[in-house]
Amino acid sequence: MCQKSAINSPETAVTEMLEGMSYAFPGLYIKPEDGIVIIEKDRGDKVALVCGCGAGYEPFAAGFVGEGMLTGYISGKMAKAPRAGVIFSVIKRLAELNKGGVLVLILNYSRDVLNFGLAIERARCIGLKVESVVLVDDCARWKMMRVQQFSNLAYKKGVAGSVFAFKILGALSSAGAAISHMVAEARNINYRLTTLGFVTEHFCFPGADKPAYTLKPKEVIIGMGMNGERGIKSIELTSARDVIRVVMSIILEEANLGGDSNVFVLVNRFTSMTVSEGYVIAKEVYKYLAKKKLNIIRLLVSQFMSSFDAKGAHISVLNVSQQGMDWLQLLEMETEAYAWPNTKMSSINPGYLMDDIVDDFGPEPQAGRGMMLSTHESWIFRKVIEAVCRSLIDAELVLNQLNAYYNNGDCGTNLKSFAVAVLQKLRGKKDCFEDVSLVFQVMERCAEEVMDGAIGSVYAALLCGASSSATSWPECFRGAIKFLGIYFPMAHGYRTVFDVIDPACQDFLGHYELLGEEFWRVALQLAVDKAEKKCVETFSMKPRVGLCSTGPAKNMDAGAYSAVVWLRAVNNALKRLLPFDDVPPPEEEDWRHRLQYLLLSLRPTQPLCPLKDKMLNLYLTPSGMDFADEEDEEEQSYFELTEC
């Protein structure tokens, strides 16, 4: 059962919250409709410190904007990452006001990392001095991953302990430290910081009728994620002492703390936990650490970060051995942030005019950044893009059904919106297709503007990488995967879109280089075959990342299947536009020619799809399926057929 929410509407709750905050703290520049909270003043040669995340975790991190802590914060919608366009706009404005550069602190959640990465790259393209550090302090998923013999930081999230980084780095910024020194200190904090949480009651999204998850009576979940991701351990609630004993034993094991270590400790209580309960927990934490002979230099107890209306707490331990006095001075420097003790921000009247910050997606798509196509080649390219858009529109039902096992089932709808936006954006612009990079830039902008969820950020990142490396088709593949890997490092076997795209890309590049440029058809066909095979393998993979980790193991990944849809559409379109029936049987015993002939001439017109058997459990109409090769389509362009 959910608590009653004192809001007007779930859709406007975030905007109205920020509007109310602007009345309470006039010393901050707050633009509610875009989720922007910044210090709007010229700070000379100092470094700006920026963070952002979805709403629902207040006072994190808007409450920590003020001199001595964050310089800016960008809020997304409820539990949604902020958009890259807004992030870029804030970075640009803060770079004007902070000549020392902008240091971006990113919480390690997939869409946050991707959207901030896109914004950072755009800022660097226009010459801004921007650095970033991904904050990773939650040891729950890290412990689970190491037990399962995985070693990828995508599993380790940024949670309440990040406030230590805000305070120490913010104090360094106020003192005029260089951005290189601040980056080094941020990484040092990352290495020394460990956080683990627990929940005793569920949470509900604002306005929801049922909780995001349920707990048994007296059940406590250790390591539950901020958005309801499964924890690492379930215990019975007997006393606060017993719960803290379990939590702290895991923290000390993961932090590798020994006797006589100096530590800062933070106790973060969630929304529904009372102040008295918070201090009972603080007492138990203090006694446990004292018994282990650790020196507690500072103990902070407050509500730093919430998980909607959940009841629970985070315990964060920062090892300050050999850093203690320096970091203690920085921790105790005065700050104006309202969620930190002794703030002055609520009484400040800035007395100066603030210019509005306009949402900015960065420079407009620029021509001439990649290879140029002839008139005939551009016509083929246009037809291929149409085929990709058509295939994504037709696959909406299948993708939604696959996605509904873990999330709200909108993966197909998001990709359909993206396809329609591309068709509308490029309608009547046939000349654009002579510039490959320009088309990919337009598609990237569409992905970012119309798609919600991680799938939109993934495809925006892939298209950004492809557009910046569009000197040849193989380089498009290589650049897309490389860019995605920079901001979203993912290992194989996590059951994501990466499990299909990366093997298909590597297969295409390998065969392209092995067989030679003239056999690109073979390389593409083998890449599609590899994608289908890898997509089938996701059926039996255990989901390991994000909300998918709460779903059943025996089902294919929607993102992985979406990659198969468009790869198959590219291949099928090129078969129609460049018929393979003209391939002659090889006269000489050349294995490369024979391989091409076998693949392209003897391959059945309607090949058996390895995905079909795995999709039989989806009760959908045939119009939503996309298993066989497309039949010949009329020549009339889909760009002209699509309505605005």
C-alpha cells in the first residue's frame, strides 16, 4: 500500500518542486522547466563543479549547490537522467563564469553516464575545458559482481557517499585549486569511499497506486538499489544493532579497513526514516567501528539522499588515513549549500539580473565531416535509412513485449518515435544523403530529443561515434563501438544491446579486412548472422545491469533484438538495391569467391531465422514480427509518405 502524495500531478511534481525551491532560495538560479540549479555569478579563475541525476532523491543533489560545494546541478524527470542538451547548456554557462574549467561528477547509472558523456564531448568540440569523474561508492552491486566473477565498474553505482566528494572538491574549488588537482582528489575519494544501504519498507513513485517492490513483514533488504534494484541479502529485523552488524561487516570487508585507520562516516536516512531512528543507527555504527579500533574523525547524520518515500538508510565510510587533516579542513570549510549545516543561501538576495539559460543541443549538424557519396550512392543510402526506420516501426509490438518483462514496456514505442522523427527530419532533403556524417548527426539529434530511457542514450552515443568517424563504412562501425565504450564500458554476458552490436561489428570488421573491400557483402551477411546468433544467446543469459536485473532470466533482451532488427533491415535493403542474383559461379578454385557465391547465391530466399523459435512465447499479431526478408516495396519514398 502506498502513502498519500501531497502533489498536484505526478507529471508536474518535479517542475513544481523546483519552482518552490526557487522561492525558498532566491540566491540560486533555478529554471524549473529544465531542472537547472546553479550559482549564477562570475567566480573568476575557479573551477565549476557540476552533478546531475533524476528527481526523487532529494535533497540530493540540488541541496548541495552553493559556494563551497556544487556550482551547478541538473535534474531529470522522476527517476530519469537529465537530457544531454540541458547538460551541455549548463556546462557552457558555467564555463563562462568559471574560467578554471568545469569538472563534471557523474553518478554511475547507464543513462546518466551516456547523456553526460554526449554533453561533455560537445563542450570539448567547441573548445571548453571540461573534465569528468564517474562516482562509484555503492559496494552492494560490486560485491555481488565479484562473487559472480565479473569485474566491470558498470555494476558499481554512485549513491549517498558522493556527498563527501561534493564537499571536499567544492572546498578545493572555493580555494582556487586547479582542475587537474581536483580530478586527482576525486579519483582518490572514489578509491577510498565505500557505501552500503538497507531498506525496511518499500517505496512508491509519486502518485502510484502500488509499491515498486514488496517486503515481507520484518524483512530487511541489504544493498537494495535506489530505484528498487534487487539487494544482496535479506535478513529478519530483530534490532537496529543486528542490522548494522551485517551492514558494517560487509563495508569493512569491501573497504579493506584495518585497526587504527582514520575514517569519516556518513549516516544518510531515507525519507520515511525518523530523525530518532537515524541517530540510533549512528550510535550503533559508531560503537561497531570503535570496537574494531577504527578512529572516527567525523560522523555526519542527516538526510543527504532519499529513495522516493522508502524507509531505510545508507552508511558511508571514507578512509582518510594519510589524508585526514587536509580533508578535515576541507570538510569543515563554510558552504552556502542549504542541505549542509550552517547555510547562508536562504537569506541572500543576489541583487543582479540573471540571464535565462536556453536549452541547447550543441552545434547544429555540420556538413563535410566525413565521406561524400555520389548521387546514385546517396539514393541507395537514403533507401537503406528508410528501410531501417520502417523495420523499427514494424517491430514496435515485439520490442515492447520483450521490454515489458523488466520495465514499462516502451522500448519499441521509443524506437518507433525515433524512426518517425528521422523520417520527418529528413523529408525532402535528398542532398543531405550525400554526406554520411551529416545524416548520422541528424539521427543522433532525433534519438536524443524523442527517446526516453537508456535505449535512447545508447543509440545517440552509437550515432555520435559513427558520425565523428565517418571516413568509411568500417570506420563508422568502429567509431560507434569505441564511443559507446568510452562512456558506458560494458562486458559481454550482461544481456544488453552490447551483446549483439559488439560481436556483429567485430565480425564485420574482421571479415572485411580478411576478405578485402570487394567482399563487403559477405562481411555484412556474416555480421547479421552473428547478430542473430548472439541475440538468441541473450535468452539464457542472467540479466546483470539496471532494472533488467530484477526480471526473469529466460527471455531475450529487447535492446539486443532491436540491433538485429536494423542490421537485418540494412542487409535486406542492400540485397534489393544491389541484387546478389548476378553473382556468377566461380570458375577458378578461389576460396574467397566460392565463399561469396555460397553465401549470396545459394542462401535461401526466405532464410530460417534462429530467433523465431525463441519468440513463439510472444502472443502478437504477425504484423509485429520481423523474421523473414522483406518483400519488394514500392519505390515511393517513406520520407514522403510519413505525416508530420
